[in-house]
Amino acid sequence: MLEFVIPCLLGLESLVDDEIKKLGLSDVRVENGRVLCRGEARDIARLNINLRCGARVILVLHKFRATDFERSEERRVGKECRS
């Protein structure tokens, strides 16, 4: 399963949540200014076409905790070098 982040305007999270649930995606979580969910690769196009309140669909490739900007840059550069 892939993880998606759908950013939206503040206050529209519940509308985006409803739209995603109607599309049948799983593990939908609402946060301030965004909605997270899980789905398959084919769901990317379905989300892009059917979401009216979500700004875009972002595919989560990697997660890590960055306590400051330097740590963030270390992780980002490290990922690019391994590719």
C-alpha cells in the first residue's frame, strides 16, 4: 500500500475526508490542512480526478524526523547520493 497526503485549505479537511471515503480508500486520517490515506498506485489518478476540495495528491516516498534544518539536509543529501 502507498501512502498519500492531500493538502487542502483549513476548514475543508472534513469535506476531503468524505470525498476520499466515498472513493473507498483506507486508513483515512485528518490533520490540520491535510488528509492522509492509503491506497494503490491506480488510486492516484482516481484521487486527482475526483477530489474537488483537495489541492493535490502527494505520494509519500520516505519519512524521517528532522529536529533542525541541518538534519533535514543531511537526510536529503544522503538519499540523493544512494540513488
